[in-house]
Amino acid sequence: MSHWRSIGVYVPKVSVNLSQLNLNLDGLPLYVERILNAFHLPASCLVLEITETAASELTDDKLNMLRALRNIGVGLSMDDFGTGFSSLANLAALPVTEIKIDKSFVQAIANDNRFSVLVSSIIEIGNKLGLTVVAEGVENKAQLDSLRSYNCQIIQGFIYSKAVLADEISNKFKGGARPLYCNVIIHSC
């Protein structure tokens, strides 16, 4: 992201998945803050994603760690929302800024009214809680049109772009084009 910004390619945010192993690291907020500072990036450009299942298994220590990450300005996203056993009370209690509706729900909305009701309800709840709502796995115009009609804020999926290598971002978005939401493959650091 620092490189992209230095060559004039503006990518507003990068999302990074956190594994259970990452959640067990002591000092994760300090580590993240140091990396952001080293590359002169604002904390607001980073969104850390945890799965709904991982979120439902958080201990008080892990919850405090997530709050510390939020306190430095990092966004937190509940990934794969709708696939786990998290309750709505957990959603309200967690310091998340975003929910990502799992692609299995999104891909079913054009064919099954029950999924349409679920997805539109999740979007409405997310919007009313002041969360950014991302729909994953959008592949066709019917899905896109439905999600737009439900007031979904961010669309992610092959309808816009397949996953690209990090090096390709600078070519793909030169000349002022802005990514709506782009999957990027970044090899292990």
C-alpha cells in the first residue's frame, strides 16, 4: 500500500485476514501499530478480518486485544457473516466496523427468496448498527442489482475483478481509476 501510494495509485484500504494463530499473539496491537508507522500509513487504511466463528469464541483477553486495535484506528471486519453460530448480541458487543456477508448467501439470492430475505435483513441490521456492509462473491448482474436495491455499501467479487497479484494493482488502477473492491494476492511476507 505504501508503494502504491508512492507511485500515485490510491487504494483507500487493505483488508487482511487474521487467523486463530494471529489472535493468540501477545502484543498484536503494538505490532500492527509499528508496521503502520514504519510505512507511514494511517491506521484507518487497514481492516483486519476475523471469521464469525473465531469471533464467537473470543475470550475476554482477545476481546480486549480487538478493542486495543480499534483504539489505534484499525478497522475490524467480521468475515463470512452468516455462516457461524454468532448471535446478534455478539455482533452488537464486538468492536467491529464492518461485516462481510458470506458468498454462499450472496450467490443464492437470485434463486431463493429465503436467502434474499436473509441478505437484505443482514444489510439492514448492519446499516442500522453503523457498520460497513460488504457482500462477498458477487458474480453477476442479478446479484449486483439485488444488493444495490438492499442498500449494500460495498460489493466484492468477480463481477468487478478476479484476484490479481499485488504487482498488477499499479497497472490496473493507473490514471485515476479507483478500485471499488479488489481481491489482491500478496505472497507471504
